[in-house]
Amino acid sequence: MATPKLTSAQKLAVNYYRAKLNLINIVSPRIAAHQAFDLFTKPYGSSRKRKSNAKEKPEILSLFSEGRKMTGYRWRAKPDNEKKLLIIHGFAGSITAFDRYLPPFRKNGYDVYAYDAPGHGQSGGNRLNVKIYVSLIKSIITNHGPFDGYMAHSLGGLALMIALHELRLEDRPKVVLIAPATESTSAADKFFEFLQLPESLRNAFEKHIERVGGMPLEWYSVSRVLEETNAQILWLHDEDDVTTPIGDVYPLLEKKPAHVHFYITKGLGHSSIYRDNKVKRKIIEFFEPMEANSKEES
């Protein structure tokens, strides 16, 4: 894991949480695990502050998910509504990161939907984990779907795949996964490595996750559900991604699932990949109507 550059204040915070969790772990691993999970699922403060630069103002949507009021957005297609597409941002991310995709999606006939994740933007809550995100995505699909297409980044990709797998929808949507959090075990590995937390706390941490969510940490995995998810999938990942490591993707590349097309980049990392113009074209072409693709090929 690459060590992120931290400000003096951030270094103090890291040292504080490291010392606190290690100390509590000596007295009670179970309490330390609870507090570690609380920290693990707490979005950064900046996830509340990002503003959209999109020229077109969206319609504001809302729904309740697990008792929290969620805020969403809808941009109508130009000129006619033919299809629906849902964008799902990642942990500590924002829908504003995908402003540049709105015009081409709408031009291709998609009504574009997006929601601020719990603890992000204008949505309620102050924590985000896979279980909470899956519940929200299923509520969005129930209230606004069915969707013809989905585009999800990072943790949003993992939550989307689990949601689609659980819903078992008859439609076969197009799904774009951008640097999805392929294995939750890897995210936990990086968290524990960064804070230099002991193995004894890791064991208690995983027991806490299973106690809260009803499933072990390794259950929260794209690999687990990929083959059984009825969708056409474009998977984009960068070799230098240190947040969702490419190493988790290699076993899937070797299997070559027929319904998944992998597009591997180099030097873009985790959060710049969707800003790259080649990646943007690849995504837009994937969502273009079949007749448009046929004309280009001819």
C-alpha cells in the first residue's frame, strides 16, 4: 500500500486513533473492534461539500432507506426519454465527479439518476458500509427503476453488484464498473496496515462485521457474485490503483467471463481513471444504442 501524504493535523489524527485503538484492544478487543469499524465506515468531511459544475440543474428526488432520508437527482434525456441510467459514486466520493458524463448520456436518450450515498452530500446518515449502500441501491431500483444501465465507482461498484445479484432482475442491463472494490478483505488489509493495528484486533474486527451484517467479511466480494449476475459488464481498472488493487482482478481476468469486458489502464490510479478521455469514450460507446454502434462499424 502506498503511504498517502498527510498534513501535520492528519498525522496527529492517525497517531491518535492508532494509540487509542491499540490501548482499548488490550482491555477489550470487542470494544476496540466496534470503534475500528466505526472509523472504517466514516466518510471524510469533504464528501459533504462538493458542488456540481453541471450546466443543467437536476430535479431533486428523495426516498427513505433504513430510516434515513436520501437525496437524489435526475437529469432528463435530450430530446426524448428512452432509457434510464443510474450513477453510483464511491466512498468519500461525489456524484459531481461524473458531471462530464451527463451531456453524452442524456444525448444518447438516458434519463440519468444519482443519489448521494448515506453520510455524503445532502443525504442523511454519517456512516457508509456495503450493507447500507446495497440497501439504498435496491431502494433506488424499486422506486425509480428498472434501469437500462448503471455506472459505479469503487465501493459503489461492490454494492451495486451485490444488489443486482440479490434482486435477480430479469432484464439484462449494461453495467460499467470503474475500479470497483473487488474484495472487502483488501480494504480491511489496507486499513489495518495504515493504522498499524495488531492481528488480535483484526480477528475481533471481522467477528464484529459478521455480527453486525450477518455475513463474514469475505462475503462482500464482487468475485463471489460476478458469474451469477445477469448483466453486460464493462470493467475498467488501473494497474497503479492502490485503493482497489489490480491484484484482486487478476484471477477474474484469467477466468475470462463471457459477459465481462475488461479494460486495463496504466498510470491513472483510482480516482483519475474516470477523468481520462479514452476511458470516457470507452464508457460512452458502451452505453450508445446498438444502432449507433452498427453505423460506426459500417
